[in-house]
Amino acid sequence: MTLLMLNAVGAVLYVFAASRGGWAIPEERAAGIHVTTGEPFVWFLSILPIVTIFLVINLAWGTGILTRRHWQGGRLWLMAAVVWLGALAVDFAHH
């Protein structure tokens, strides 16, 4: 349960970092301006540390579940994946 909550905090941090790093400004989008010069690079560099840390954590968690055959933990691991998919959906809805 602790790792699931940690993933939820990480997903919130991801959305916060992504919002500062490259979401479209609503006023510019309404005016038809689509600036994409360096925004993908800024977005990627702002989320890279968060995604890397949680990728390593979740791969270790998943490996532990498989090696110990602790299938109840697998349900929590899948719930963490759903949390991350939700964070990605929020992020990509704002690009």
C-alpha cells in the first residue's frame, strides 16, 4: 500500500512538473497560436527525473512480485499503473 501511495505522489509531481514544462497556454490556443519551438525538450527535461525514479521503483516492485509470487501485491502494482495512466492522460490532454 505504501508503494501505491508513493506512486500517487509521484504522479502528482509528474503532472505538476509537466504543467510547468510545456502545457499550451489557453489564451494562445484560443487565438490559434501553436508554439512548439523548444517546448518538447523543456517538457522532457522537466519530467525525466521523476519518470526515471519511478520507473526504477516500479520495475523493482514488479520483479519482487514475480519472484516471490505475491499476486496480491500485483493488484496494487496494477493500480499504480492505472494512476500513472491517469497522470499521462491529464498531461497529454493539455498539449
